[in-house]
Amino acid sequence: MASFKPTLFVVSGPSGAGKGTLVERVRSLYPGLGLTVSATTRSPRPGEVDGKSYYFLSPEEFSRRIEAGEFVEWAEVHGHRYGTLVSEVSSLLAQGSSLVLEIDVQGALQVREKFPEAVLIFIAPPSLDELRARLVGRGTETPESIELRLANAEHELSLAPRYDEIIVNDDLDDATQALLRTFEKYERN
Ligand code: 5GP
């Protein structure tokens, strides 16, 4: 019988590459995979719930928590701060669950420093043109935010070779299967 070990997965990729949708789909197929709730200083979008989508913190509260050493990693992304709380990771690891952090590339590289055994998975868009089309179609971003996210995407893509696995999200079903197989592969090693 295959043995399973709790694994810390990190999923990153440019905004609009579809990592949120992919992680959500894979979690419904792969029960037992915990997802941490990040903290952020950005404002909630319509429909986002504090404590579920993110912990929405004021800049002062975020700074206080950095000082208190409450973050595993944090980074400034698209003009706001985002971070993973130690409490989120330790409670899931204590339960013996594998978990997935859906965070940006700067955060992912910090996690690799602290947890060298973490598995880093990069979700890439098929192209930058397709990424722009998706960000426009999503309708959640202002034109300035779209330009900022696209500029950041080029930098993020340049860091993809530092990840353990790269999945191109061209077709959602194919990419979901590829992510599922990746989780299974590392948990069984
Ligand atoms: P959004 O504002 O679209 O929800 O997220 C913007 C970016 O912040 C995404 O690339 C997302 O992966 C990243 N992000 C979300 N949570 C965290 C976190 O806890 N740490 C870091 N470093 N990045 C995060």
C-alpha cells in the first residue's frame, strides 16, 4: 500500500492564471488537503468574507503582526501586503494534514527557505495575451490594476524555473488533472 505523508504545497502564478479556481477544484476532488487563509491589507471584493477569503487587516495591524513574528512569510503584491500566518500553518500540520498555500512568488521563495521540503508548483497562463483577456473578463480589476498585474506577471514568469513543477493552465480540466496528479505524486513519495 502506498504511504502518504503530510506535505506542504505552495501554488503560485500570475494573477489571472487561474490558480484559485484550480486549487478549489482539486480540493473538492482531494479531500483532506487543507488550505490556509492569508492575511491582507487590501479591501474585500464584493462577496469576500473576512476569515474565509482572507483576514482583512489594517496596515497598522499587519505591521504589528510582522513585528510579533506572526507570519511564516509576507510580501507586498500589487501594492498591498499579503502574508501567511504561522497559526494557520501550524494548526493544519498538527492535524497531520497536507496543506496548500496559494501565494505569490516572493512568498513562495521565503517558504522554501524555511521549509526546504515544501513542493513549489507554478501555474502559468498559456500566454500574456490570454492573461490580459482573462483579467479583463473577470471584471474585478480597474484598468490600472490590470496593467500592474500584467507587469508583475512577466517578473513572476521569469521565476517559474525555480519551482518544482510548472502547470500551464490552457484547458481547465487538463490543468485540474495535472495538479491533482502532482499532489498525489509528492504525497506518495
Ligand atoms: P488577490 O488580491 O487577487 O486576492 O491576490 C493577489 C496576489 O496575492 C495573488 O498572486 C496571491 O497568490 C497573492 N497572495 C495571496 N495570499 C498571499 C499570502 O499569504 N502571501 C503572499 N506572499 N502572497 C499572497
